Amino acid sequence: MEQNPAIGQKSLPLKDSTCHFRFSLFLAFVIIAASVVGLVSGMTVYPTEELFSTYGPNDMINLVLGVPFLLVSVFLAWRKRLIGLLLWPGALFFNLYNYLLHLFALPPSGLFLLSISVAVLSLYALIWLLASIDAGEVYQRLTGVSAKFGGGVLAALGFLFFARVAYIYLASMNGDTIIPVTEDALLKTDFLIAPAWIVGGILLVRKHPFGYVIGLGLLAKASLLMFALIPYMALQNVIVGKPVAVMDFVVVLLMSLILIVPTILLIRTMSFLER
């Protein structure tokens, strides 16, 4: 792969790039396998209606959005595009997030083991990729990029999600509130992931080199996750007949716009400087 750079483009600030490309392609294959098993097996691997109505549509989202997000990022990085390298961690975060949801909710089964594999492989690939990127060179290439708006939005939403988790768990301690399994899985996942949004947003605002490495990917991941809720709610309606709550749809749409705007602005600015 490294023997086919685009003419006139700089090399990526990434060590062992070929190994990273191959590993992410393997991860994409495992995600496809896990999603297909979930879709084909249905109620066999999701033994309750609650689990099926939540994670059946999620398997479709993984195939339609999660895998393409990863493959497009890898392809752009292979073409020596810095924007692809910066989106790549976000694609890994996206899949890690979705399969943490599975781990916290599913009973032991074959799909549970596949979900563990995806989560572990995504986490390993993410840490390995971030450790292999030269943050100093990324910062030099993006000198002059103002990311305060995007960083501020990312950190604010991270605080909001973390506060929501704390509020719900504190409210449930009096014993009057029973948290459903799928909601509990979402809260635990947000508890683990929201700090990354906060730290990444703060680093972007402060123009820290590592903020430029991780910030765009986190913004793109958050944007795609929020946007994915729109077709997700529609799929729930089609697959299990669950009605779409109008207020939930409006809130999701607004939050999607709040995240997508700074993400697009940052991608445009970084892509312009890369030319």
C-alpha cells in the first residue's frame, strides 16, 4: 500500500502504516461478521424483545455507517490524505462505542463473544494508532487552524452526557427508578466515553498537538452517532413496530446539527490547508 502514494502528497505522520491499514481492514471484516450474525439470527442471539428492538437496528447501522466510516478513513489515509488519518481514530471510536453497548447488555452467547472481539480489537487499534501518529508534525501541518468552536462544542456535550449519567444513577439510588438493561448499557458506555469528548475538546480549544490528532475524529464520531439515531429510530419502527417519538426525533435532529456544523467546518479548513 505504501508504494502507491498520490503524486505531490506528503507522507503521513504515521509509523507502521501498512500494519495499521491491514489491521483495520481485518477489524472491518469482524464487524461485518458480527452485524450479519445479529441480523440473521435475530431473536436467537437477542433473547428478549427489548434487546432485539435495540440491537437489531444497531447491527444495520454498523453495516451502513460504522463500517463505511472506517473504510473511507482508511482509504483516504492510504491515499496519503491527512484528513483520513485524523478521521480514522473517530471511526475506531464509533465502533468501540457501539460494541460496548452490546457488552453491557447481552447475555453470554456467540454474538457476545464476537462483540467482545470487536470491542477489544477496536480499542487496541485505537491506542496503537494514536501512539503511532506524530502529533508534532500534525500540529505543524495544521498551524493556523482555529478549532475553538469545535472543541468547545465537543467538551460541552461531553460534560452534558456525563452529567446525564450521574443524574440518572443518583436518582435511581432511592429505589423508585428501575433502569432497563439497554438504558443501563447506554449509561455505562457514555460514562466511559464522555471523558474522551471532554479531554479532546479541551485539548482542541487549547491548541494542543494531541488535540488536533484526536479532536476531529471525536467530533466526526459524535456527529455520526447522533445522526445515526435518526435512521435507527426509523428502523425500530419498521422492524419491531416501535413508534417514533416526535420530541425525541426533534432533539436528536438539533443535536446532530450542533455537532455536524463544527465538524464540517473543521474538515473543510483542514482539507484546504492540506492542498
